[in-house]
Amino acid sequence: MTKLSVNINKIATLRNSRGGDTPNVVQFAKDVQRFGAEGVTIHPRPDERHIRYQDAYDLKPIVHTEYNIEGNPISKFVDMVLEIKPTQVTLVPDSIDALTSNAGWDTIKHKDFLVEVIAEFKRNNIRTSIFVDPDKKQIEGAKETGADRIELYTEGFADQYHLGNKEAIKPYAECAELANKIGLGVNAGHDLSLDNIQFFKQNIPGLLEVSIGHALISESLYLGIENVVNMYLNKLK
């Protein structure tokens, strides 16, 4: 079964909006794991507008499933990941002013940089994943960096699926097939939801993990977090 990792950034955003500690991100991470989530994802950004760097440290002792830390590998981020040693680090080429992740890596242009960063993480036994667009050349480039996995950037699929265009799955399926063939694990994330996750899962060979935050938290406002986590798990079977 494809693993569900819950991105809890939105919980931190809600907390930060009032300046206190409600809702508590550590307690929320405990709860989603208790409800069945098989991983917890965070994506700290330099301005700490949602998840803070301190949250990353506070979460370490309580994440007993898979701990996935996403982010742009600036020096502060790299130092934090090496100290915490999560299960997985997902490298995302965010610009400082990006509202959310909006593009994958150019794994060819940035090959030397990625090779250096990934080698350091792998020396510390941290699984590495690279956020990429569904482009076969970028998948091949990701393999050359030494990464263990790719994370397919799925916003394009989600937008087209919402419009009724199921053919939008094709480049993702083809890239997953290529990744499987050349020995890269396949993760996916961004705008996956209860509406599209089952179709995506059914058409992506060897899908190991999905990281879902915004949609899952939004759906939980109506349906409840425990219920929603289990709805995702059922669709991922």
C-alpha cells in the first residue's frame, strides 16, 4: 500500500495566526499517527511563516512513523536536517518569496550542487528525495545526483483532473515507469485530494508515498481529521 504522510504545515499556520500554541503541532502529529497516518511531513521555510525550525526539533522524538522534512537546501536547512536525521529529506527548489512550492528542480542544471548535498545526507543515512516535474529528462537527471527517490510535483495533474482531463495522468505514469526502471523510488505530492487520490494511485506504478497537507486539512474541517485520514488510507489500498 502507498504510504500516507500528512503535511502539518497548515496546523502551524493556524497556530501562528494567534501567536500562541493552539493548535499544538506536536500533539497534532501524535494524533494523525494514532489515526493511521504512516508519516509526518513538514516544510520549514526561511521566514518560518508556518512550521518553525524549532518545531522540526520538537517533532523528532514523537514521530514514530516516517519523518519527512522538505525544503530548499540552504545552509541553515542542511544543518538542521543533519542534526535531526529524519527518515527522509525532500529537496524542493523554493524561492524565498514563494507562497507554496511551484516547480521542480532542474536536475541537469543543478546536478553538481545536488550531488554534493545529497552525498552529505546519505553519509548520515538520511533517505533523499528530489521534487521534480513530470519530465523524463529530469527523472534521468535525478538518478545522476545519487538521490534515492523522486517526488512528482502533481499540481498540473490535479488542475487538469478537476477540469475532467484524465489524460493528464500520462506524463506522471510514464515518469514513474522510468523511475522504477532506473532504480528510483516514487513519491508524489501537491494538490492531491480525496477527489483525485484514488485515480492517481491506480495509474502510477510503484507509488511509495504521497505527502498531503492543504487538501487533507481543508477536508478535515468538514469531515474530521480521524475520518479523513482513514478515507485517504482506504483510497490508497
